[in-house]
Amino acid sequence: MEGYSPEAILPIARTMGYEELSGHLWRQRAVLEMLVFKLEEEHLLLASGRHAWLSHSTAEVSHVIEALESVESARAVALAEVAADLGLAPGATLREIASAAPEPWDRILDGHREALLANLRNAQRIAALDREVLALDLASTNDALAVLGSGGTTYEADGSALVDTGGLRLLDRAL
């Protein structure tokens, strides 16, 4: 190809690397947004006490997590290629790559990073809410069992189950 030197083609190749990385980041953002949505659905089921659909919701969350892992591995390859083009270490983070990237890619990649972090924070927030709901459900179940007199099984010194007579229990502190 007359008129094309390697130096002239290199910026085009680098732009293609940034475009490919950006495409992977868009896909990762879309899947992460779907994860936040599915976690939100699961949270609503938990909070409403409609546990009949919880197994379906949990399966959907698992499918989205699998898709996220697939997208993540493709994104990692593209990230490593751009890092190498920039002369950065193979394990360079998206923040480091965005800082080293030329205009306008520095802002584009940083925008992707911020959006990914926001979705990750939302997923963590919903997961924390779910843990609270589950803890409350567990406490309520334990309280109900205690009221019904089924406070749990106790055992004899030899390991055999002790029949609960509903009476007073003493704890041998010498054990």
C-alpha cells in the first residue's frame, strides 16, 4: 500500500482498540444494569413476603451473573490490549488506562468506569437490603418457633437427642 507507513496506521489501530474496549464496556454496563434490575426484583419479592417466586428470581440472577462473567472475560482481553498499546502493565485498571488514554478516549473510558461503579454500588446496596430482610425473617421464624415451644433440639451428654418436655432447662456450666 503506497503512501501508508506503519506510523500512519498505528493511530488507526489504536482507535480500533479503544472502540473495541468501549464496546465491551457498553455490554458490561448493560449486563450489570440487568443484574441490578434482577436483584431489585428479588428484593421486592423478599420484602413483600412472596417467597413462592423466589427460586425463579434467584435463577434469573444466577443467569445474569454468568453472562456478566462472560462479558467480563472479553472485556479483560480488550483492556489488556489497550494497556499494552499504552505501554502500561498487563494488570492496568480501567482508571489507569483512562488516565493514560488520549482525548476523547480518556473521558469516554472514565465515563464507563463511573457508570460501572454506580451500578456496582446499586447491586451492593440491594444485596445489603436483602441481608437485612433475610435476617428479620430468620428472627421472626425463631420467635415463632419459641412461642410454639419448638425452641430447637437439645442433646444429652452422650449425643442422643433430649425429648423436650416443655419444662425448665438447666445448663451445666461445668461442661
